[in-house]
Amino acid sequence: MVALNSIDFGNFITHPLMRPPGLPEIEPDSGAYSSKLEFLKDGVSMDPASGTVTFFGTYVDAKWKFTLQRASNGQRALITATPFQTSRSDVDFEKIALGLTEVTSKFFNEMVFELDGTFLSFGDMMMTNKGKEPSVMLALSILVRKFPSPGLEF
């Protein structure tokens, strides 16, 4: 189990070893845009009452709000994506939101975080309000093929 407060969670999702999921290219249109999903370190909030972690990212030149919660449909985690800030009118944001919801949920449930021969994978999650501030508890499975090298920065 790993407990992450909002600052820790922001650092976790933006850590250089944690690469956001690959997404299909958006159909080309008349304007240029960024089709790379990037999670943002700042703005993470946790609500133990609803059991959610809210964080943000950028995709298709828009800011997106992601809400992570424990799923009840057999998956371990569900992430819902909604557009937060956008100035584009030539993109179908509803369609993109459905795709981002599916891809980021799958990514989080299947994530493998590798630390130089030690592999961590997501198992389950829960929210807690114990301690100084709310935190999300992540149950991680660990597979050690070799111990991380001394001095590995995490």
C-alpha cells in the first residue's frame, strides 16, 4: 500500500518514469493542435466523501479534468475525462472525452511502473481522511527482477 496526498499524486502522475498513455491521432482538421496527452502536476484535489481524486491534463490544445474513483463494474479504477478549458470549436470534445475516459481508465488499471528492475502495478485504491490531509491509498503489486541500482532517483 502506498498513501499519496494531493502533492504526491501530482508528482506521481508527472514523474518521468510514468508515461501517459498513447492515444490515437485525432482526425486532421484545418488547425494545428497537440495530440499528446500530458498530465499536470498542479491542481490535484481529493474528496474522501465521494472517494474521488481530481487531476488535470492537456490534450488537443485543451485542458481536461480527470476524475479517478474506485470502479464498481469489475474494473479496479475508473477515470472520467471532461473538457475543462478550451477555445476550439472545430473538435468534437464529447467524442474525445469518451475516448480519453476509456484510454486513461485502461492505462491506470494496467499501469506498470518500472524502477530499474522492480515493477509496480496497480491493484486497487481507496480514499482516506485519516492523517493531516486526505490521501489516496494505492494497493500495488510488486515484482522484483532485480533491486534498483543505488542512487536511482525516484
